[in-house]
Amino acid sequence: MRVFRATTLVIGASIIASLHAQVATDSGLQSAASPASRPSPSATAEPTIPERAQIDQIFKQTSLGKEADERRLHIEWRELENRVVNDPDIVAAKQAADKAHTDLEKRQLLRAYYDLYYGRMRALASSPEMKASLDQLRIAHVSRTSQHRVRSVEDADLPSPSPTPKKKEKKGGRLKKFQSKE
């Protein structure tokens, strides 16, 4: 019974102390001053909300991950390609390469076409990442025009293309299986 009374007394005292503390910290409850005598809250500067263009720039600068960056570069590359692909100079260079009579002439005209094509796209590119990506694509396309068994002076600065693997011929096959059963 004493424990019950002691517990009740402690709980009651803590409730009264917390109510008194609430009143002591709230100045509005203790003072009976009128609202007119209180100073009005000054106009605080609202936090500035950035414009949509600023938000777009923030997201363009921050990396969202490797796949997102690659996707963004791919989209920008497609936009540049769509702007450049129908230029008369580029169309003429591609047609000239397609009409070449010899393999050597075709390789030289394709190199000129790739240099012109990627040069125009690089001039229109806005970001350094896109320019670096276009340089890599140009090198990849130009290196395909070199021959892996013949290294000319023109190809000295290009990486050697890997030879395409030949398909393995099946030994035997259905015809030999059929002939062996007869």
C-alpha cells in the first residue's frame, strides 16, 4: 500500500512540475499583454526556389550513375546525329565513298567522311564528355577502315582492328551421316 501511495505521489508531482515548466517557457501564457503591443513578426526572406532551367543544369552536372550518364550521352549523340546527317556536304561525302571503285579509294573516302561527320557533330556538342565520346566514336569508325594485315603510313596512328573470326566448318554434317547408314 505504501508503494502505491509513493508511486502516485511521484507521478502527481511530475505532472505538476511539467505543467509548471510549460507555463514558464511560454511567454504568451504568463503575460497578459495585448496583441497590439507585441511586435509583429518581420517579413522574413522566403527561401529562393530555383527556376526549372537551374534545376535542369543541376541534374545535368550531377551524375545519376553510369547507366544514366551513358543514356544521356546517347540521347545527345542522337540529337546531334539528326542535326548533321542531312547536311549536303556529309551526304555527298557518303555517296562518294559508296561509289568508290577500289578498296583503297573507298577506305580513304570513308576516312574523309568520318572526319567531316564527327567534326561537325563535335562543333555542335555542348559538353566536354560528349566531345570525348565523339572522338572515341570517330577513332573506332576510322580504325575499321584500316587493314589488319597491311599497315600503311596513314594507319600508323590508328589502333589495329581485330580480325573477324572465321566460322568453323562442320566436319561431317548430315550428308555424311546419311551416306554412312547406306
